[in-house]
Amino acid sequence: MTSLLGLLRQNRNYRYTWMGQVVSEIGDYFNNIAVFALVMEKSGSGLVVSGVMLARAIPAVAAGPIAGVLLDRLDRKRIMIASDIIRAVVALAFVLTIHEPRSWLLYVLSAALMFASPFFTSGRAAILPTIANAEELHTANSLTQTTSWATLTAGTLLAGFSAARFGYAWAFILNSLSFVFSAACISRIAVPGGFRVARKAAAAMVRPWHEYREGLAYMRSAPLVMGIAMISVGWAMGGGAAQILFALFGEQVFHRGAAGIGALWGFAGIGLLAGGAIGHLAGKRAGFGGYKRTVTISYLAHGAAYMLFSQMQSYAAALVCMMFSRVGMAVASVLNNTQLLRHTPVDFRGRVFATMESLRWSVMIGSMAAAGIASQFASARTIALVAGAFGSLTALAWAWADLTGRLPEPAAADSEEPAARARPNLEG
């Protein structure tokens, strides 16, 4: 199996995709930390933080079905570039929110930014087997996810410091420039036949709702895909609340402002980074049965560590618990995503990944709304304890499905990708 560094050295297409990912995702966290800190500075209300998160989540849910159908019908590369350009413009407009006393503009721009995101993120997942061959695929998936968590660590720590030291405007400007860089990188990737899925003549007519329903029907017919979808729902039941709790714990529980919020996100990123490395090693060694057992253990550890985090009085101990919670989550995420990439047919891949993203965001909407409302009546520690319990319940549900034979191993997807036949110009 290809090594992480070997993949970057040998695979030109993946290298450009990875470079764009690094820069754009660091820019994303500059935006996130600046927005959350700005909201807390203006209002000091967990309910307003919840409102901003909902303004981000609802458009992401609405965009998912549209993104999935377009990614399976049109040129995936061009859709990703268009998403980057639109997000660059929207990200720059956040500068206007700094001196706006009301929060309405933050809601509008957050909604626009997140509506454009699934067209890129689901597209990047869908093209991964196109730019990486079968031997490279697990390594490419591991590196892509681990990079996301590395940028979380670096981006949030740098963003917290930057927002406190230099103000919010620079954070928003850097976020905008990061999308421009990402678009330039994606424009450099190329494969024989391009990034548009070959379709049968009978499928030439555009029927968006029919095509989206076809994607849902495929997911229902594949027990493993449905199982991974449901475990994503279980995580999102607590994960949505966590988005708000980071701001509440950093600002109100530990009284450390933007730097405290950034540190919580940063230590979460360290845990995700470590978990990504563990998931990569586990994926190379474990068979299908071992994969399913590892996911159970990982989610149990995730939930238990988050529950401990919720009750820690020491700031340092809370950071460590947050880190270990994210280790468990990351291991399961790497292994699940590799299975989806291996077993999802090429012509359903855009719809599957976009639907997964929409499903997570849909459940997170309810979780965020509940956490925002609950923050007016209950302590942040109590809300976090409940959120952590959902992680443990997710592990138990997955273990039950495994033990009762509801998660059989599917056949590998038939490869129709150019990368499976040939991948010229890997060097350079």
C-alpha cells in the first residue's frame, strides 16, 4: 500500500488537490473562529451562536440533493472550481459584518457560504477514486481526512491568536484568498476522459428529483452504506451541540475568550490528527470484521471521553479529554469513508457523499437548535454530558447491527474511472 509521502510525491493530481485543501481549510477556521468570537462579543448569547450555526446548517442541507445530482451529471472539476470562486466572494464580504451592530448580515453570509460548500466537499470525495488508483485509495482517503484535522489544529490555534491580536478583518480576507488558491490548484488536475461521469443515452434527459431518488434507493439497497449513514446520524445528534458548546466552554465556562475557543478547537484537532494516523494503520491491517469492531470501540471511546470533558473543572484536563474524544471519532471516520469509496459505484458517488453530508447537517440542525435553547435553561456542562452520551449510544447501535448480521461486506464497486486504467503524468 502506498505511503503518505509516496502518494504526494508520485501522484500529481492528488498533490494539487491536497495543496488546495490545506490552504482553504486553514482559511475556513480563520472564518469560523472570527465569526464565533464576533457573535459572542456582540451578544454573549448561546442562542445567537445557535442561530448562526443554523444559518450555516440549513443551506448545507438544502444544497446537498442539488450538489449530488449535478456532481453525478456534470463535470465535477468545474463544479468544484465554481464553488471556490463563489465562496471567495462571500468570504470577503464578511468584513462588512465587523461594524454592523446587528447579526442579520452574519446570518445571510453564513448561509451563502455554506450553500456553496457541498458542491466542493462532496465533489472532492467523489473524484478521489478518479485521481487515486486502488492501491492508493485508502492512503489518499486517510491523508485527506487527516489533513482536514491537521488544518483544524493549525487553523483554529492560529485563528484564535490572530483574531485576538490583529482583529477580525484579516481573518476574513485570508479566508477569501484561500478559496482563490484552492480554485487555482483544482484547475491544474487532469485525467484522461475528464471528470464527467459517462452516462447511458437513456439517462441524457435531466430529471433531478428522479435521479436523487435513484441515489436514495441505492443507499437503501446497500446495508453497509445505510449503516454508515445511520452512525453519522448518531454522531450528529451530539456533534451539532458540540459546535455551540466549544464557544460556550471557551467563553463562559473557562472565561478565556477567542483564545479559549481556538484552544478547544485546536486540541480537538490534535486528537483528530492522532486518530487519523491510527485509522490509517488500522485500515491497512484489519479485515472487514476487524473494521466493524474497531468502529464500535472508537465510538465508545469518543462518547466516554466527551462525557468526562463535560465535567472537568481543570481547563488543562478538559483539553486532554476533548483530544481523546476526537481520537475515537477520527478512527471511525477514516475507516468508514474508505469503505464508502471502495464500495460505492462511480455513477452514485456524488449523490451518496452529498446525501451523507446533508443527512449529518439535518440532524445537526436539530442538535444545535436544542443546545441553543437548552443553554437558556441548563448549564453548558449538562448539555455536553448529554451530547457525549449520544456518542456512546451510537456505538451500541452499530455493535448490535454487526452482531445480528445486518452489516455484510458488499462487493467492491466496478471501476469505471480513468485512474483504474491509466494515470499518466504522475511525476512533476
